[in-house]
Amino acid sequence: MKKILLASNNPGKVREIQAMLINDGIEIVPQSAFQIPDVEEVGLTFVENAILKAQHASKLSGLPAIADDSGLEVDALGGAPGVFSARYAGVGANDTANNAKLLRDLEGIPDAGRTARFRCVMVFLRHKQDPSPLIGQGVWEGIILHEPRGVQGFGYDPLFLVPEKGCASAELSPEEKNQLSHRGKALRELVAQLRGLAE
Ligand code: IMP
């Protein structure tokens, strides 16, 4: 079984990626198995941050690595919070504070001006100095609601209206979300490239 390190400790992400690769003879190892600390996300793009995370994890584990970076882009805010999504209301801010800031910043803006999208970039590095990472990307279009709805998911999910479902992302089951989400799309794109490598 070929091992790939996943630069994340989120058990949901580990399970989801493992499930997609189990029949390809790949074992996904969480970064906690090597006590790898989180790296500082100093990049200005999702691609840079995903590569930084994968390089760091591959360097410390000696394994090939997968990492992702994601965020929310709101058109009325010129694409913010973008790569700063996790720390929009300040370093160490929690989801509630970030969501409250987003609602404040969009106060008075009607639905037509509240278009937004989640973006995810997922990369694979064969080793820590791999000069040509595989890159999967996913985009999920939606509208920022005027108040939170739903309790599933995380981050901005309670404020993200999924037009094709008529509900917030936080009202979808994990399976429904994976089928539509930026992360699900990026992962499927990356897995297709990994399978191409194996051929
Ligand atoms: P990172 O990719 O772990 O750096 O996370 C970026 C941030 O973007 C998260 O902390 C969330 O605030 C936001 N985000 C990314 N993906 C999602 C999602 O699927 N739902 C809600 N928020 C998300």
C-alpha cells in the first residue's frame, strides 16, 4: 500500500480522501501521525498556501503529500476575505466572529449584489522538492444570506446560499455538500491526475 501524507488533522477530510483512494492501493496518513505542526500560511494565493503546506508536511514526514487551501470570495468586497477567510475578523477569530464581520460588511447590500464563491486548491507533491505539483481546483458559486441558516458544516456555511438547492450550505448533509462543493470538485480533479500518474 502506497502511503500519502495528508497535511490536515481534520478527521472528516482524512476519511473523505481515503474513501476515494482506497481502491487505488493508497493509504492516507494524517499529519498528526508525525506530529507535524501547522505551517504559517504566508502565501498570497490559494496555490501558494497549498504548496507551502504540502512541502512542509512532506519534508517532515518523508512521504509524498496532499494539501489543500480554500476560502470565500465575495464580489462586493473585491474578492475578500479570500486567502484571509480563516482570519477575516482577526488572527485566531472563530467562525462566529468571521460570519458576524461578513454580515456587517455587506449590510444594506441587496441579494443581487451578494454573489460569492468558495474556492479550493488541492495539491499533490511526489516529494518535498517536487518542482511540478499536481493541482486540482474547484469553485462553488452562491449568494451570501442576510442571516445564518443551518448547523452542518463549518466556517461560512451558514451564510452561503446554494442557489440550486434553495438552502444554506450548512443545511446540506455532508454527502450532498461533497457532491457540489469546491473541495469535492478539487479532490475529484486531483484524484483523476493521481490515477493518470499510476498508469
Ligand atoms: P483553510 O483552507 O483550512 O485555510 O480554510 C480557509 C477558511 O475558508 C476556513 O476557515 C473557512 O472560514 C473558509 N472555508 C473554506 N471552505 C469552506 C467551506 O466548505 N465552508 C465554509 N467555509 C469554508
